[in-house]
Amino acid sequence: MEESCKNVYITTPIYYVNDIAHIGHAYTTIIADMLARYSRLTGANTYFLTGTDEHGQKIAQSAEQRGKTPKEYADEVSGKFKALWDDFDISYDKFIRTTDDEHKTGVQAAFQKMYDKGDIYKGDYEGYYCVSCETFFTEKQLVDEQFCPDCGKPTNIVKEESYFFKLSAYEDKLIKWYEENEDCILPRSKKNEIVNFVQGGLRDLSISRTSFDWGVKLPEAMNEPKHVMYVWLDALMNYITALGYGTDEKEMGHWPASTHLVGKDILRFHAIYWPAFLMSLDLPLPKHIAAHGWWTRDGEKMSKSKGNVVDPKLVADAYGLDAFRYFMLREVPFGQDGDFSQKALMDRINSDLGNDLGNLLNRISGMSGKYFDFKVSSKDVKKFHQKELDEVEEIFENIEEYLYKMQLNRYLEDIWKVLTIANKAIGDYEPWNLMKEGKSDEAMALVALITNIMARVSLLLDSVMPDKIAKIAASLGITIDNKTYTSLILNKELIADTTITKVEQLFPRIEEILLEQAKPA
Ligand code: ME8
């Protein structure tokens, strides 16, 4: 994204199929979608991956409880995730499933390579396992000698033959990577936690299980039919098998990932195991691993087991998909937790979207229609409004930096500062008086200034609210594409003469909470 024609590869976690999609999953996916859309607008060669994580004990148990085979169950839930993302117009290039044959072949190739390198050895595992988190723990890590320190559920004692990955051998290399790549883990506070954890010492990682069989088998050459791979090894590899690692290698040109988006619950897997696996495979490391916070309800993390999840589809249907996208990105600083509230969503719609954005468009169409038969010319904007143009320039100067640093709320805040400049200019220059005084060229310059600001804002907001921005762009007579982006954002040019068309009210005022409750059916 930093320059055009470069490769950009954005990923979401692959979601477990034991759960229904809730707003937490939607949040990660919407952020990734925003980054991918923005990247495409800049002209970068963009690849966006999402999908589902379908192996492991947790899925096998959930399927059994429902009287289904794991594959039947995975097909059903994976299909629901995909349908939701399609309904949300998520612009993924590939939806990977870990039960795909190419994925399984790719993971086996990776396992074999790490084994051949001497990074995998056979041993016996003895310790504790949390099925819900699919994570191994030592006795010391448990809470009250029994419970998972992450989710609080009881753990199981596991004693079985296992293959191990020599994670301990990668301690120094990982520390070096963290030191040399300032923004490899975002936000910084989360990076510090990871660095401290690794400095505390790493133990080798058990990467195969023998007590159940719902997983990828070890490579055939190893002749270990009892073993299936640890689900996290299988899952993390999706980021390269999706590009054809170990099979046709077709899309491997996209590697390394630009940004792996994850929730903070799974940062350790991504920031410790994953780079160590990649080093073992002699592959370059991702540029950023960005961990966001949790959406909570009444202060508790949203999760199906707690029964407090909010259905993103119900919310989007009631309040509008684009408004929901904007709300999620704007409401909570990236990395922090946020409590979901319909009241806060309603306020954002009425104030930011209705008043500041939608109403500004109405004013453009109203003024241009009343005074100039909808024709707008930028001819005199610089003559009368260099001051406002400079103010806008100053705010937009580093706006893309916020995206690269994942400060998405600040990105949006700055766009809203610019909208404030536009709204204020109308009050300051009073075009209705300028017209009365016969200064129609000055009034035209003002209307054109606002139109130009709206055009730039539209380019910057297209990735956030693609549907509404398409309507705004059509009303302004501009096209949202790389050519317009280059002209207006990179080259800071003004738009050519244009004709405004009226649009329906984009964000009708919402007077009351629309959903009794937002729980999934
Ligand atoms: O962990 N708030 O899958 P998962 C915000 N399969 N985000 C949330 C959330 C919440 N309350 N709940 C879930 C897995 N998420 C593994 C990943 S990747 C190689 C394997 C989002 O279905 C957030 O992105 O449990 C979190 O990291 C992810 O869903 C966990 O999804």
C-alpha cells in the first residue's frame, strides 16, 4: 500500500466452525476488507484471504454432540460463514477451508520440510490441554491447578506420543526479528507482551496428536498413521497453502503477508509459532501482525458459550451495512476492547453520517441546483479558498500512515475534521449572501470547494462504506478508481467541471433503538 504496483496480502484468521459468526468475527473481517479495498484503490496488486478452520478435537466434539460427522458439520457451518461474507459483500479473493485437499497436501509438504531440516523430533507429551482454546499448558500455567488461564474452562490431562517442533531453537531469532522490525506486531503495547513472553523462554511445541483422528495426517513418507497434526500448525499454514504452497505455488508471489489481522486472543500463535514455522521453512516473515481487542457485551467477551453474542446480520439489516462498518471501525481504537451498544451506533449514524456527511452532500446538491443549475466548476477554488485547501492538505498529509499503523479510528477522525472544515466554510462564506451581492463567482468557488472536499473524502471512505460512497460519487459525477485516486489524493488536483445529481437521503435519522435484542436465531 505504501506505493503502487506492489504486492499486498491481507488475511483474516480462519474461523472455527464450531461457532456461529458474531460481530467479533465480522469486525476482523470488515477491517481486513477495508484494508484490501483501500489497497486496490491505490493500485497495489492485492490478495485478500479468509476462510474456516475445520479440524481438531473441538470441532470433532461439537459435531458428535449434534450427531453429525465432522465433515458434514464443517460443511454446514463453513457454508454459513461464507454466505455471511458474501451477503456483506466482503471482497475476499479466496475462501480457504482446511479440509480442502490442496491445503492438506500443502501442510504435509511443510511438515516434511521442517522435519527434513531437523526441526521436528518424536517424543512423549505429558501436560494439560484446553480443547476450547486448542492449546497446551503446563501445570504451572493453570488457574487453580485445573482451569485454562485463557478461557477458564477445565483442562484435560494429556499423555501421548507426539512429534515436537523445536520452538526453543528459535527464541533468539524471534527476538532479533521483533527488534529489527518495529511494526511487525501492532499495536506496540501488544508487541511488548509478546517480546516479554519470548524472553521468558520457549518450550518445544507438541505438533501431533494420537488420541483422535479429525486432522491432517502426517506426510505419508513418515509412516505414522496414528498421528494427526496439531490443529494450530494445520491452521496457520493456511496463509501459505492458500497461495499454493506445496501444490501449484501459483499465487506464492503474494507472500509475505502484508497484514495478518487477528484478535488479541490468538496473537501468540501468530507472533511466536507462525514466524518460527516460517523461519524453519526458509520463507520471509509477514510485515505486520495486527491484533485488535474484543467486542464485549456488558463487559464480557462475546462468545457463543457465554450466550451473549450479537448477530451482525441482524444489526446490518436493521441499521445498514455501511453504517455498521463505519461504526465498528470508528468506535473503538484498534487494539482496545469495546462494548457493543445500539445507542452508540445510533448516535454515530445520526451525527457523523447523517449530519456531517449526508447533510453536506444535500447542501452541495441544494446550492449547486439553486444557484447554478447543478453545474460546478473548480476554476476559482484556488483564488478564493487557498486557505481551506491548505488546511485540508495539512490534515490529509499523513492520513495513510494511520492505515499502515492500524490507527483506523484516527484515520476516520481526520476525515471528519475535513468534513468540519467544509461544513464550517458554508457558514463562514454564506453563499446565499454572496449570490444576493452579485458575487456568483465567489459562491461558485465555495460550492466547488465543498464538492472537491467531498470528492476526496469519498475516495478515502470508499473502503469503509463502499455502497454509500458509490452513491455519493455518482451524485458528484466522479468515478472511484485508481485514476481519480491518483489525481485527487496523490497529485492533489481539483476535479474537472461536473454536474451534480440529487440523491435520496443517505442516512435517514434513527429515532429509537431498532432491535429488541440482537441475538442470533
Ligand atoms: O481462533 N471480539 O478461530 P475463532 C472481537 N481458528 N473479535 C472476536 C471476538 C470478539 N468477541 N470473538 C472472535 C480461531 N473474534 C482459530 C484461528 S487462524 C490461523 C486460526 C475474532 O473462530 C477475532 O479475530 O475462535 C479472533 O481472533 C477470531 O475471531 C477467533 O476466531
